[in-house]
Amino acid sequence: MKVLIVGLGSIGQRHLQNLKRLGVNDFLAWRVRNLPLPDSLSLQRLKAYPSLEEALSRNPDVVLICNPPALHLPVAIQAAQAGCHLFIEKPLSHSLDGVDELLSLVRKKKLVTLVGFNLRLHPGLRLVKSLVAEGRIGRLINIRTQVGQYLPDWHSWEDYRQGYSARRDLGGGVILDLIHELDYVRWLMGEARQVVCVAGHVSNLEIETEDIAEILLGFDNGAIGNVHMDYVQRCPSRVCQIIGEEGTIIWDYYASEVRLFEARRSSWQVLRQEGFERNDMFVAEMEHLLACLEGREKPVVDVEEGARVLRLALAAREAAETGKACYL
């Protein structure tokens, strides 16, 4: 397995290290910003190339696209034209420009694709999905999710003002940056067709993107949802609550627990994920990628699905800018 990594920021480095743990040893790299790498990476003697064309000429099996969102599609299209399978970090892009071209290429060349929505592999969220599928809380009525963390704390070793989160032209802002929530609410509730959103830059953070968003969703099944996202909470939070006709499910990421209330029992059950570490789901993501490449599994989120999530996020941004509901 020969892997080309495009972008060696924190997430690119994480994927490289995890793939090495899983037995992959043949890596190529293409980097636009030649910042110093940690010794642990430098010692691996990465084969770095000065251009994407030259890197692709070495015939990698799969390309991991880990650069800023606005740069995803140009790389993905060129890699797909070269016949490479694709792993693309979320979001798929910052706009729909080029999405149809990529989808057409992937279909034509029958490429394996995976978009980096790693929360799909989180054991707590997978438990929530199974409880919903089993009908434990009956017909779904409402979902409320909220995610937030103070942006300067994300990568405390670097200036948050220089990262893509702070720049709209690179695909930053909470709506795209925290798009995981929009992905998993679709996974749990089905497609959303109506989107209303209020978003803006309301804090003192020195960024040019929105730092808070409130998104209301109307789903095909009649359920209603609310998604809160922010860059400002000093205490990190990620919580999802689903209300059904026969009960309620609450998933708390930081507490590592799922709480289930069933009306027939009139009591709460607390289901904890003991021993879970954050990197576990990233390892699981790379395990899943390798299994997909070997034909043993189907991608949990391929580029087709990633494009649907992107359309929902961009509809939320449009609704915030226009003050009008968007319909998908």
C-alpha cells in the first residue's frame, strides 16, 4: 500500500502515525507550506515531492487530502484523474464548485472514497444509532445538538489567527469547521429539507469567519432539529439529545456516556464507554479506510454522501446570509 499525504498539519500527522501503527510503511508527501516537522516524523524519512504532479507520478494507491477545505477539490480531482483512491478530510470543500466533476470522475473510474467524518466511528454515537434503529424511544420527534470550544485552545501550540478556521477563503467558520454535527443528525434522523440559520462573528476573536451559529432543521419524517455551534465556549462541550414518542437518548462526548430514558421503564439507564481515548476513533477510521480499499467494507461516508452534507452546510450559511429559509 503506497499512501500519498497532502497536508501534514496536525490531522495529516495523526493519520500518518495511525497508518504506521496499522502496518503501512510506504508514504509520499506533498506540502505547500514546508514548516518544520516533529522529529518523530522527520525520522521516518518521508519522500516529499515539490509538486503534486511529481508525487502522483509515483503511482500512490490512495491519496489522503488533509489540507485546508478550500484546497480539497483541486487535489482530489487531479488525484482521481490519475486513478487514485481518495480519503478527503471533512468538509468535502468550502463550495459546490467542482463537486459534480469529482463525483463524475469517481463514478467513471470506480474509485473508493471516504470523507473524514470520524464521529461515525465513535462508540457512543454508534450506540445511539443502534438504539434509534431498535426503536427504543419510538418515533423520532426532535434532535438537539450543541458543540463548542474556545478556538485558541484547539491548537494551543500555534496562532489561531493563522489557521484556516479564521479565514473564510480557506473554508473556515463554525458551520463548515464543525460540520460533524450536520453529518450525524442526518445519519440519525434522515434527510433535512428545510434550513433556517442565524450566524455571525459576535466574539472578540480575531477572525473573519462566523464564530457562532444556530441552525434549525426540518426533516423529511416531520421531526425538527436544532444544531448549535461555536468557537467561544471556554469549557468544551459536545452533546446530542434525541426525543422520541417513547423516550429520550442523550449522548455526552466529554462524559463518555449515553443516557437512555424509556417511558415503559420510567427510569434512566447510563451506558458508559470505559477506556475510550480520542485517538481510538481516528485509528478506527484508518482501519475502515484500509478495509474499504481491500473490498472488505463499504465507506460509511463516501464523496456522494459527503456532498450531501456539504449542501446542507452551505444551505445553512446561505440562510444566515439572506435571513430566509432554504429548501433542499
